[in-house]
Amino acid sequence: MWSRRSIFHPEDAGRIVVEVHQVVRDLAGTILANEHVGHRFTIEHGLIQSMEICSLP
């Protein structure tokens, strides 16, 4: 059994960072990265305009 939790870090107006557990694998399935990172979303008029991977605050 697994559980999912999201941690949100509000930033300046229209931006929020969501903490995520990210696992990156190559085509053979070998793990290249297994870490917690931030996904920074920029929101305008209620819609996501961009997303970037960033360090956690």
C-alpha cells in the first residue's frame, strides 16, 4: 500500500511550488534519479501557464 501527500509552498502572486517525489528511469528501467523536488506552477486567469522543476524552498 502507498500513500500520496502533497505539500504546497505559496510564492509570489500567481506562483506555487508543489513538493513531489520524482523517480526518473532510463529506457531499460534503471533508476537515474530518486529525489524530492519542487514543481513550480505559474497560474494566470485560473489556468496553468507554465511548470518548471526547481529546488525545494
